Amino acid sequence: MKIVDDGTAKLVMHPVRFKILQCISEAPEPLFVEQIAKAVGEHPRLVSHHLNILKEIGLVDCKYRIAEAKGSTRGVAVRLCFPTPKLNQVLRDIAKAVTELK
């Protein structure tokens, strides 16, 4: 199975990363880091760290968007994250591997 051979499975199976990936893959639209952090119950900085790793291996992609900041006339850059086709394949491969182990 490819995800085991290239080391992706080991990176994906980290508990926080797996929760992040599930959150992103189940969302109907791209999510901001703050939304992901709230959904998985982790600090936004930790989520951002894990997103960097997941982006590096091609499971998520991110874009930046300017959002209005309360009490400020200037906008702030926020990170918007969404799944890649590779993520969907990896999750299918993991589900298949789990089924085969049963």
C-alpha cells in the first residue's frame, strides 16, 4: 500500500493531525485555522504547525485571505485550508487497510 511505503501513514496517524484531516475532509467548504482549532480542541498555533506538515506532504492546501479585524481599519491575513485529492485517496487507503485487518 503506497501510503505505508512513502511514510505518509506515519505522519497521518498522529492523533492531532488525524483529527485535523478528518475535520478538513468532512467540511463542506475550506476552513480557517481558527475554525479547525476550535473543532479539534487544540490551540491555533499547534494546528498551524501540523497544517504546515500536512501541506508539505501534499494532503492539504492553504490560501491566505484578508479579513476585517475588529476595532481596526486594517485587514489581517487569515489562512484558509482545504483537502487535496491525495488526502481523499489516503483516507480511502487507511479505511481499506483497517477493513482488511478485521
